[in-house]
Amino acid sequence: MSISERDFNAVAAANPKKKPREAPFSLRLSFEEKALLRAAANGVPLGAYIKAKLFDEPLEKVRRRNTNPVKDHEALGRVLGALGKSRLSQNLNQIARAANMGSLPVSPELEDELRQACADVETLRKELLRALGSLSEGGPS
């Protein structure tokens, strides 16, 4: 069967799953109008915002990634380097496994090491938050 003998339109029309889409609608705005629209949309995609406003539909909650830039790249590098050098996740996993099996002997030395590990994790957390700009120098910890 040659290509000219095939009726692609008939095959496409016979497929009930595929609905033909309308042609996109275009709207021309000035730079100022588009800026106002973006500000009003507050992070919601413009098409969704316009449709919601036009048809009185509720706006869906938009999940956004954190768009704040890294405040201190050097501090972030230090924290990520420290995390990379440490075997923190492996060690915590081994401790959790031993605790779950009931084979974790708790000695004063182990208690001191666990307290130090918790302090180290807290220090890394604070450094990471500071590097990302989420923790002010005098702010809450």
C-alpha cells in the first residue's frame, strides 16, 4: 500500500482518544500590559490565569520551586564539601539499623559521639541555610 492510498485523516478521526484541538488563541500586549498581567498572576502561568479570570474559575494552587538565588556560593561550597567528605548518611544508616535490631550498645563514648554528630548536623544545617539566604546572622536558628 503506498502512502497516497492511506487515508491518515480517516484513521485519525476514527481514534476516539484523540480530540482535535482548537487553534491557539493569540493576544498581543504591550510590555507594560504584560508586566502588569504577570504581576497580577503572581507566578501562575499566564494562560491559566487569563482563563480563570475570564471564566470565573478558581485559580489552582501553583507549586513553585524556590526562585531565591544562592546568597553565599562560598559558604554553600564549604557545606557541600563537608557533606561530601563526611560519611554522615552511611553512619546514620548503620546506627539506625543497629538500633532497630536492638544491637546498639549504648556506652558513654557512643553517647558523646552521637551528641557530637547531632551538633555537627546542626552546624551544617545552619551553614546551609545561611548560604541559601534563609537564615539571617541574628535570626532564629
